[in-house]
Amino acid sequence: MKVSRAVIARFGIERLRVRGFRSVRDATLRPASVCALVGEANAGKSNLLAAVRALLDPAAPTLADEDRARGGDAVVRIEADIFDGESLVFEDAPGRDVAVSRAEAPSVLFLPAALRSESVVAAPVEGGAAGQAAGILRAAFAAQVAPHGRDRSATAPALSFLQGIESCCASGVSGVVLLVEEPELYLRPHAQRYLYRLLRRFADGGNQVIYSTHAPAFLNVARLEELALIEHHPSDGTMIVQPEPLPATKDFRALSEFDTERSELFLARAALLVEGRTEKLVFPFVFEALGRDPDQEAISIVECGGKGNLPLFIRICQATGIPHVVVHDRDAEPGREPIPGEHERNELIGQLAGPERTIVLEPDFEGVAGLRGHGHKPARALERFTGPRVDVPEPLARAAELVLSLARD
């Protein structure tokens, strides 16, 4: 899928094509200067990082039969265009010498998840920009280790990773393609957010950062061009979907509307888009009354900050291919027409999401849920929807069942 980019990388890989490598039968990635690989476990995120390393790193492990997508007789071909106009090729065919063209390859540093609690860096890296960065990371790791060789805490190596990236930024390291598996490991939420900003700063310093993640702190809706959704299909193997970036006029609004909680929708199998906090609070109890658990089903209930924001969230779900159901108020009593402004909003939401994925509450959520009255809506919602016998209104049950069916498709 070719993507026009509002923001593109200034260094590193412009286009990567991987064929016949592990779960990747044939897939193309166009990473920006920061690229987040997002998908469920075993989708192929780590395989894509390993493919980049195999292409760029002379010290990468030799391929084994299990690295071939269709068994021991498959040809593995990894190729890339880099931003100085050069092309790189790695080809490993059974019975032939490995063919490699990486003379002009950028320096690469791989930080696997398995080593986050140990040495951090995958293998000895000497010389060049990657060697400089590796030395800084090793020094940060050594500083976190007690004199008798014991870690000061279980999170010490992860903190050394964060501090090492901070030092790399301060030292002006440039010219590195940094590959990171799950940068969020062992870090509290505040440190995750800070590390994300450090990785962006590192990329801005003339590097490229490609990472796999399951943490919303490392996902930025205002930069959809940096997001790569990784899926695994039984017949086609690992597939990559890269959304178009948001129009420039929507970037700032999206950045202001999204927080870490809302960014969870990028990690969901399906999303339930609702207007406000009361709906977000109530729907988990709706699922519970139906004998379902939205977290178990990987469903995100996304509070969009009002009906006016629903079209933005619908477009983001559509751009990223996330199945979604929209629940919103009609804002008019039965038999009466909404005021013109509300009517236009209702029409736009229905057109964008489609009538089959839109649940309209008449006159509004409070009326359907039986929460009439002023003030303390969340508290009254909790009282209404908790207890041994909960009568779930039909529109709310229908919304829950619909998003459940999408999550399971």
C-alpha cells in the first residue's frame, strides 16, 4: 500500500520489502523517521525487525531452515531503498552462497525485548555511529549495576535503556537505524511517555527508530504516517497496513483530543465509540450483564469528548482499519426532529460509520438508560447498572453484541 507522507524520514530506510522470511511471505513497509509496529502477538512484528537487522547488520545470525517462510527450500529476499538513493539486497537461497549488497547500508543497532533485563544490546557492535550508541548504552547499563554484580532493582536495566537513549541524544549520535522490541518493558507509564519523547528526539537528530509495541504511550494519532498495523493471515502470512496521515487541519485537534487511554484503540480488535464519560463508565457493566468482558475480547470503549468529535474518531478507525461501532444521542424526543445542528451531526455520523454500525439513542443516553435528573450522572449510572439483576436496555445490548461480533471476525 503506497502512502503519501506529510512527514517522512530524513535518514535510513525509505522502503523495505521482505519475501520468504519467517511469517513474512511478501510484505512492504515504508517507515517514517519513527515507525511503530502494532499488532497482536505472533503477527510478525519481531520478524520484520529481524529482517531489517539481517539486511543491515553483518553480525546478524545466519539464517536457519526455520527462518524460511515455506520451509527449508524457500528463498529469502530482503531489499530496501535508503534515503541517499542506494538500494540494498540480502538474498539467501538454499544451496547457494548468501548474496548481500550492503556496502552503503546505514549503521544498525538492535535492542531485543529478551535482553531488556540483561545487557540491553543484542550483540557486540563496534565502530561507527551504532558502535558509539552501543557504548553509551553499555555504560548506562554498567552504572545501574551494583558493585557485586547484582541489579539494584528489577527495573534497573530498563532505566539504563532510557538513560542511554537520553545520553545518545545529548551526545549528538546520528546515522543509526535503531530497532527496538517493546520499549515499554519494565517502565512505569510516566517513564514510557518520556522514553517516547526521547525516541522522537533521537530520530530528529538524524536517526531512524523502528519499534514494536503493545503500549499506547508509544502511539501518536497526530502522526498516523508513523503507524504500521501488522496482521497475520493464514493464507498470506504477515501483512502490513499503513494509514494515510491525517489532513494537516486535523492534526492539532487530534493531538489535543487523544491521550494514552484513547490511543488504546490502535491495539484493539474492535472499538466502541461513545460520546462521553458516563457511557464509557456504563458499558463495561452492560458487557458484564451479558456475560462478556470487553478486555478479554480486546475491545476498547473510547470516550470521544462529545458528539462533535465522533466523526474524527470514525475517520481514524477507518484509516487504520479498526472495526468500530458508534453509539450517540439523537438529541430529540420520539416523533420530534432534532434542531438543525444536531440533525446535521446525526446525518454525518450515520454517513461515515454506516447505519449498520451506528446505534442512535432516542432521545439520549440518559433517557435510554433511565438516568433522568441533574448531576452526578456517573454515580447514578453505577447504581443503575450494578447489582445482581440488571435489565440492560435493548439499544445498549445491541451495541455491545455488535462490537463483540466485529472483534471476533
